[in-house]
Amino acid sequence: MSTTTFTNPEHVSVDGAGESTVTRIQSIDIFRGITLAVMIFVNDLDGTKGLPWWTFHAQASWNVMTYVDMVFPVFLFLVGMSLPIAVKARLRKNPSQWALWTHVFMRSASLVILGLIFANGGSADPRHMIIARQLWVLIGVLGASLFLSVYPGKGDSHWWHKALRMLGAIMVIAMYCIFRRTGHDGQIHWIDGSYPEILGLIGYAYFAVCLLYIPFRRWLLAPFLLFVALVTFNAVTTAPFIAMVAPHSAAAAYWLRFQFGLRGYQWPWGNGSSASLIMAGIVTTVIFLEVRRFRTFREKLVPAMAFALSALATGYLLKPLGISKIRATPTWCLYTIAFAVAAFTLLYWVCDIKKKTGWAFAFRPAGSNTLTTYLLPDYWDIILSLLGITFFGEHFGYGWHGVAKSLVFTCLMLAIAALLTRMKIRLAL
């Protein structure tokens, strides 16, 4: 993504002559590419047997987090890092607030619509549809890809660009119209919107944070204060870990827990976890790119490390609430934020200060062509399923053989992403 969620980050500054200049922040692309590579690897490794517990997501009843539990929140953190850059670039191009909010809504809706296709593909009932479930997913994702493609050329899009986007929209609408599933009650139902998959969760969280960030973006302290508010809300709405292992002892808990009973559109911030991760990315961007008195890397390093250490210390203090990705506890968020800030600081020093980016050649295309890279494993699985190829699922499913297979698969996806990027095949929101 080039601006917010799946966009290419750029830092806009003004030179001495008053001319706008654009400086690429290589570390954001590379960090995003590394995160995507790890995401592809752990998703493919899931289900492999004979591996240590820390190679998978921790269960909800465990008071622990693994490196796998950090992949999705780091991605949300990077969404936040790109958000201020995106908003500034879009307003510079078109100062209309209406156009900005229209763009925010369309981007969020696109992510949710695409996420619901993946989330509902497995429950599609071909007995009540005119096509098989795998073909339904393929047509839906292909339609979304046509609609979201960045077609080559300058100036206004050619008529065939618009025609392809229109075709893509029609394909997605048609798939939604014909979708049917059989519910637990035995009745025929339509799309289940209860879980919109990772893409949809990103879309919801992105929109929720925009509601907070955009109105107060001119105040430099606003992201930090909003971050504190979101972490606090996450803390007071999280049940203590003792309530998980000893429900009868929950009365001894000293943390508040609110029960709102509100629907998502009435309270879009959920329990504050996802929004706090995105807001932490915004805070990091403000430190590195927005505060003008932090001109040198040394000046940026002090507040960045203070932010990381504060997140680490606060997460430790909130450990009584547990450490769990599935329960979205504040310690899980804050530990991930501390890691993400430290990792980005290191990458910023290596890639943007020292200008050493050659080592990241495998990750940069994925980081700059994010949505395309994200969808590649799904295309792979759908096509193999339609062709009836089950070899990879039946073999290399144990121990180091499974690890090796997942590493090879990850490298293959990165190579295809690099090839598509070179061919200027790109998806963007």
C-alpha cells in the first residue's frame, strides 16, 4: 500500500526554495516486507506437526505470547506508521476534507469486502449456489484484484482501465449476490459478517483510528494522548488472567471491566487493542518525521527509545491481565509495540541513515507492493484446490521437513512478488 494500509510510505518535506520534495522512507517498506515474509512463513507452517509450541499461536488459556503472535500486531503498527504520511500526501493533492473521508471509507470498505470473501469461502454451500466454493472465492478475489489494480500509464486512466475496474466490481457484486451457506440451524443464510478475516480487521481498525487521528492531526501531542487513552481503555475492559484459570476468584480482581453491549458501528474501537497498535505506529512516525526539532538520528533516538521502554514497562505492570493475542490483552499489545519501535529504529538507522539497503533486496518489493504479496498465497491455495493438487498438503507436514517446505514457499512468494512488481502489476487501495 502506498499511503496508509497497503501503500508506499513517503516523507514529504519542503526545501529552502519552498519546493515540495519527496524522500522515500526505505525502512518502512523493508520492515513491512519482512513482516509479510514472516506472515507467509507462519501461515504456511501452521498445521505442521512435531514442532515446539512457540512456533505457533499461543492458546487463549495460556499466559504467554510467541513470535507468531506478534506478526499481525506489527502489521497494524506499520499501518499506523504510514497513516500520517498518507493523509498529508492526499491533502496536498486535494485539500477537500470530503474527498479525504470518502477515500478513508472506500479503503476500509474494500478491505472488509475482500476479507469477508476469504472468511466465507469455506462455508459456501455449493448445493445452493451455481458454482463450487473454490471457484466462488477465486472469482471474488480476482474481481477485487481487477478493481484495485494500479494500471500503467500517466494522467487519466484509459477507457479499458475503467472497463477492467468496472468488470472487477461486477464480479465481486455477483459473487456476493449468489453466495449461500447453511447455518447451524439448518437454514440458508447469506454472508456471515461476524469475522472479516485479517484484511477486514485491518479495515475496521484503520477506519476507527482515522476517526480519532484526522480531526486532531495538527496537534503533535494528540497521537500520544490518544494512544494512552486507548491503552487505558484496553486495560480496564480486559478481564484479569485469574478469571480464565479460576473463575470463582474473579471477584478478587481489582480491574474494571465494562460491558457496553454496543455493535461495531456504534463503538468501532472494540476493546482498544488494534486501535492502540495503529496509534503507536502514528506516534513513531511523529517522532521520526513530524517533530522538527528532532533533526538528527541521535535526537530521534532518545524519544523513540523512551517510547519503547515505556511500552515495555507498562506492559509488565499490566501482566496480571495476562499475555494473550486471542484475548487481545494490553501486555500483548505493549510488548509488541516495544519490539516494533526498537526494530524500526534499527532499520531506520541502517536503511535511511547509513543507506545500506542491498541486504533487503528480497523484502523491498513485497513491502512496496503489499496487497499483491499478501494475496499471492491465497491465489496459490485456491488454484491448487481447483486443480485437485494435494501433494504439498499431504507431504512435508512434520518437523524440519515442514519448516524447509515453508521456507521454500515463502521464498517463492517473495520471488513472484518481485517479478510482478518489476512487471508493474500492483494492487493498491
